[in-house]
Amino acid sequence: MTSIQQTAIDPETRTPCRHYWLVLWAAIPSLSFAQPSALESSAHEPALKAVQEVALAAAALGTAQEPAQPDAQPGVVELQRTAPPTVVERKREQVQAGVSDEAVATETQESPVQVETRAEESSRIRATPDETAAQSARAAAEPEPARFYSAGRRAEPQLWMLLNADRYQELQREITRLQQLDPRWQPPPELLYWLRHHLAEQADVDARNGETRDRATTTVSPYSAALRRAGRLQAQDRAGDALRALDPWLAQITSRHDANAMVLIGWLRLDTQDAQAALRAFEQSYQWRASADAAKGELLALARLDDNDRLLRQAKLQAERWPMLHPTAAASLRSAATRLHQASRYQQAQHLLDAALELAPAGRDIEILTGWNLLRLGKGQAAAETFEQLYRRNPDSASAEGLLSSLRQQGADTKLERLAQAPGPLRQLWLADQVERFVERGEPLRAYRTDPEGLPALANLDSPAVGLGLSWRERSGDPGLGQLTETRIPIVQYTHWTGLLGVGLSIDRVMLDAGTARADALIGSAPGPMTPSKRRATSDASHVDNGLTWTLGLSYQGDWRLAAQVGQTPTDGALDATLHGRLGVGRRGSDFAWNATLAHEPVRESLLSYTGMTDPGNGGAWGRVFRSGLTLDAWYQIDPKWTLSSRLQVHEYQGRDVADNTGIAASLSIGRNLPLSGFAYLTLGPAVEYQHFRRNLNHFTLGHGGYYSPEQDLGLMLALDFQTREAAPWLVQGSARAGWRSQEEAESPWFPLGTTHQQDRPQRYAASSESGLAASLRLEGAAQLSRQWQIGAALSGNYSLRFEEYKGMLFLRWLFEPRNAVFSSDLPSAAIANSHR
């Protein structure tokens, strides 16, 4: 072991040597024939696109340096800063410029070597135990030198280069000169061994050929010329040509154990993206003669090969042996961590990031990568702290994006909003995020009010609009009783927005037709065969030809959603028109929504329940049932894959000369969220539906209301709900249900209010029960005809063993201001004044 090696290992002298490692680190790129190219990078997120490129460029180009240690000697630091270019650096420049070896040799003799480096250890030739003991004894006996400078030790890398360039006589002269200049210095034993070996080989060849000239100083051997040419080709980014130039010399490189040439091959292999072959070349070079350049190339090759366990071991080992490789080892680990992060292997990525931090401080890009990795590991608090520190240090978009995402994951919306009040990248990202979230949640108006310029599709979203249309509905049943056909023409709707408050008005002309009842139909107070005059009077009363109805609605779309409606039942019915209304309040978040509605509305299932009918027995009118009560709707996203929806309704039913009733209805469904391009949501899953009424009033004698009121209605269904994406030229929303349904109706008296006639006939309706397949479908959509014209339609159907009901609607809407897209708020069911519920 040489004296410089002893000094590097001795704990008492390790600290002063650190300054020389800094100098060696600056000289390492000049000792190799070429520098490695940066590893390829791939983007993870907009804030992380440059992470891998920055990390590996620092590792490959060797620009990162360790900071000066606190115990550094000022004189040495100054020497490092002011030293002129080294012989090795001059040699590299002259080789690229085509200057001859003789000129280099002359320069070497005229100028002292200005670079100090650690002697390279060899795995092939090591000092014997006796030699090692003798050297240790001499080192112990000799006094500590007065200064740290050693010309012989600093020149050792250049001596190795002379050996590999076949300049043996020049090498001998240089060793002699250095021993005279630095009597305490001894050349490395392995260097002397190979010098004697090559001189003996040369003497044999010269003896055979009768030649006695000094080849190293008069001519350049073909071997050296090939290496120089390969170096020039690599400098021209022609790594493939350089490898082909070296192919004929691979055997000689191997026989000579030329470590520098093998390192060059390793860099060339890396340049041609053959990391596995590059790794073998670096390992072979290191085996012949351990060097920092070979260790550096090995780390970079392992990083490209994703051999992470081995990379971790070698990074720690080589950084401990070669302190100047701390930045390279850390950058290699961080490059591998970047790829692991992009492959969603966050735990392994964090392990490498932690190991790299022990070797060298992390740059800002790596700190951002660490924050994202912590966020993906579910450590939102740690990620938020990391991003917040980065943002306070330097508020840029990369740290702002990480801070926003981490606070969103924790649900810290209040803190996020507070931080986003200050001008800067975070506020811009927060506003854009608010707009996107509101649009995705079906609240485009809130998105527009948050940032009118945030999304071009939102332009003029609050434009007033007027529309005309036609709707049709048909429900099955016995003619003159449960059967009903409803037509509305025209439908006139007007909508106007002021801030987050909207006003809507709808005026409709209504036509109802229940058909003509049979002669033996049970109607009114005197069931049984009707006389022709009574039958004609009943038939005349089963129509509404020119009814008029209107609805006025208010809606507030803020953090809390408020809605109010008031309207009138159709005129021209058996009973006078009367008012109805509803009041609703709700809240919606990113993963939940709920709504509570108090309503007093007509039951639109039959002519009797809707506008009332004329009693053929006494000429009076009865019916017009109102449903009054509470409806609760809730929606909750359990996780990104599952959504839970529920509804609960509790109502009282009252009408003119109709028995009072109560009913309850509930539904529960769980849907699997199916990600599909072009859809805002698409869920599929099981659903349970249930209905129960205290009384069965689904008949048409006096006291009955003519509406479906089962004792039990149970459905087990498969439910599908979907909506296409918002802010598009067209939008469709719908749902479908299919499955098995059981429907049971209790027995009921003819006259629930107690009135009796014709005692000789049965006085009760029999109970009934049926079960079988049932299904329902609802579709509605809107599309742009132009920037100021929209067309829309709705279609629905409901099939069961007891009844069938079908609806359809078509409308045309004109906008006062041009719009760029269609939203779910443009659908018929979302109208402020919706008279078709």
C-alpha cells in the first residue's frame, strides 16, 4: 500500500485529505476518455418533468461537488482555486486538437504536475505482507512532513496514462525526475511491475526485429492511435463508430489489462443505451485497477438497469471508498427512485430517496419528488409540510401544485383557501382547481362565479334563456279510471340569473284524457250499471281540454343549495285549481351530496288524483289528492371505486272527500364506478326499492283517491346511472333499472269514508298480489344547434305487473348571449321551474 493510500485510510489523517478529494473530483473527468451521457428521463407530473434529467446530468457530468469541510486548511483551498491547468487537462485538450505526444512530453518535463489525487488500488498486484509492514514501519519512524504537498503522489495518474500509451522510456524518465524532486515518494508497486513487464516484452520484440529505438517517443503505436480515434469519435457523439474502431483491439485491451481503455468502452456502451454491456466493462476495469471513474460508471449503469438492491449496496460502498463520488451515488439513487415513483412503487422509491439523502443534500426537484412520493404513500401531513416549506422558500407552480394536492387529500380546504388568498401560483392553481371541481360536481354556475375566465366553455353561462316545447305522458289503467294521457303544448319557460340566484317561470297549456269508462265501472257514490245519461255525463267529465298551469321557481347555488317553487294545478278540471309548492335545502362536496325537500304537490297518477272527477251518482266532484311531506336524498362516494346512494320519503295524502293516507318509500343502491372516456360518471350495481301505504286507495269509488298505494312493493334491481362529460357540445344523462318486483295490495272497502249503498252487493275490494320482472328507463339530453340555440329531449318508461307509464318531451331554447358548451344544468329536470316532476 502506498503512502498516500495509508494517509487516506488512517483515521488521524482522513480529515486533511478531504481537500485533495475535492481536487481529484475536479480532475476525474479529464482522466477518462469521455464523459457519460445523462440518463433518459420521463415525465411524471407537470411539476416533476425535470427531476430525473437534473439528477442524472449532475451524476454523469460530475458537476456536483461536496462542500468544503469545516477543518479545511486555507492554504490548500487557495491552491485549489488558483492552480493552473494540469498536465492531464492539457493532454486531453491536445489530443482533441491533434497535438503530438512529443509536445505533451515536453510540456510535462517543463511544468510541475498541478493535480494531487489518490493512488489507484489494483486488484491484480498488491504489496506483500512484508512490504506492507516495512512501509508501515517507515511511516511510523519518519516525522510528519511540514506540508501536505507531494509532487510524486500528484503525478501518479499521469504516470499510469504514460504506461497505457506505451511510452515506457518517457515513464522511466518521469519516475526518476519525480524521485529527485520528492525523495520520500515511491512509485506504486503495481506500476513498476507493469513497466518492467512491458519493457521486457518490448526488448524481446526489438531483439527479434533488430530494432533498438524508443517507440514511445518516436512513433505512436496503432493501439494508442485506435484509442485516440475512439476518444475523438465519442467527443463527436459517434459512440457506435468509436466502438467499431475498438473492436479489433478488444483482445489486446484485455491482455494488457488496460483499465482506462475499458472505462472508455463502458462510457461508449452507455452512450449506445447498452447498460448491461457498459456495466460489464466498468466492472472489468475496476477489477484490473480500482478507480473512481470505473466506480462512477458502474453506479450509472446500475441506475439504468433498475437493479435497485445492488445499486443501493454499491452506492454506499463506493461513496465510502471514494468520497468524491457522494454526489454521483446520490444522483444515481434518485434517478432510480424517480423511475420507481413513475411505476407506482412508492415504498421502494422512498427507501432510495432516504438513502440518497444520507449521501448528499437533495436539490429542489428531488424535494418535490419526495413530497409527491409521500403523498402517494398516504402520508398527506408529511407531504403537505414538505410542499409548504418549499413554497414559502420559493413560491413556484411545482411546489404550489404539490401543496394544493396534499391539502386536498387531507380535506384541509379551509387552510388551503387561507393560503390561496395571497397572490401567487398557489392562488392561480386554487382558482383553476375550484373551477374544475365545481364543473365535475354539476355546479357550473359556481365555477363561473369563482373565475369567469377560468374555462372558456363557461362564457355567458348565466345568460337569460327562453324556451318552447311539447311534452306527453301516458299511464295504463282501465278506461275512465286509472288510464291517463297528458299533453302539454306549448311549454314556455324563462330563466334569468343574478349572481348565484336564479329565477324561472314556466307556463303550460294542459290537456288530460282518461278515456270512457265501461257501463259497469265502479265510479263515485253509486257503483253499478249507469244509465246512458249518467254515463254520458261521466264521459264528458273525464277530459280537461284547455287547462292552464304555471310554476315560479327560485334557486340559490352557493355553498348551500336552496330551492323554492310555487305553482298551480291545471284549470278546467272537476275541482278548482289550487296552489302547490316545495322548499329544498342541500349541500354538496367533492365526495358527498345531500338534499332535503318539503313538498305539497298534486299526485299526477290519474285524473281523479290530479284534478278530481265528477260523481255520476250525485253530480258532485271529489279527488285532487295532495302529497305533503319530506324527501331526503343522499349520495356518498365510499372510495374511488364505489358510490352509495339512498332516498327516504315520508308523506301524508289528502284530497277532497278522499280518505287520509300515509306512505313511506325508501331505496338504497351501491354502484361500482366504471371509468369510461367521455363520461362524467358511470355506475353499475344492485339496488333495493321499497314502498308501503297504510291504506289501499287505488280505486275510484267515493273516498278513494285513484293512486297506487300498495301494502308492500319490493324490488330487487340492477341499477345503471350515467352522464356524459360536462362542458361539451352535447350532454346525455340517464338511468336504467331491471330486476324482480313483488307488488301486494291490501283489501279495501268500497267507501273508505263510511258511506254505504246497495247492501245486497259486496262492499270490499279484494286483496291482490303479483310478482315478476320489472324495469324502468330514463334518458334526457341537450345539444347545441348554434352558440345561441339549444335543443333538448327527455324520454322515460316504467314497467311493472300493476301498471305502465311512459313520458316524452322535446324543447327548443334560445339564449340571449352566445354560449360555448352544454352543461347538466341545461337538462329539463334541472330547470328552475320544473312542472314535470
